[in-house]
Amino acid sequence: MKKVMVWKVWMFLLAMTGATCSQAAEINLSSATDFIRMELVLKDVERRHSSYEMNVMLSPEATERIQRISRESIGQQMTVSINGWRISTATVQSVMGSQFRIAIPKSIAKDLLPTLID
């Protein structure tokens, strides 16, 4: 009986360790305060995708935040949200900088784009 209880405790601890390691980091960006430049590519005949591309340049404060979060999340999943809309989840390969390109799925773009105009 005691061996069964010890086994259950170990399985619980193992499951909890796996659950905490797989939790994705999140970065929530506001176009009004975190972006100092946005460029949106709505159409590119050379690249047919199911998304739009947005090039952004972050404010110094947002740059520090995204660098810290991406540094702590290398090798893990990170979700990027803009104005409350979840845009993308990907594995962090390196520390992110102040400029990057993000793909905005067309299914989200119709709701997100009006919020970018502030």
C-alpha cells in the first residue's frame, strides 16, 4: 500500500514538472504604446500566404520587455498578442530585438486591423 502511494506521489510530481515546462510564455503588445513604427503588407503576388505580414519597431520599453521574455523562453513556446488578439505562437530560437516581422492570420486581421489605427 505504501509503495502505491509513493508511486502516485512521484507520478504527480512528474506530471506537474511536465505541465510547468510546457507552459508558453506570453508577450502582450499594444499598438498605441509599444510600437513606434508599423508597416503592413496586405498583398504580395510573389508570396501567397494565408496571412498578412506586419513589420514593427518597438519602443525602448517594449524592446526591454520582449528581450527579457524571449531570453527567458529560448527553446520554449511564446505567444504574441497585439491589442488583446492572439496572433502567433512559436518556439523562441533567440532573443528578440526591437524590430521584427509577424504574420497576422487573415481570420484575425479583419478584427485586429481597425484596432491598429489609433
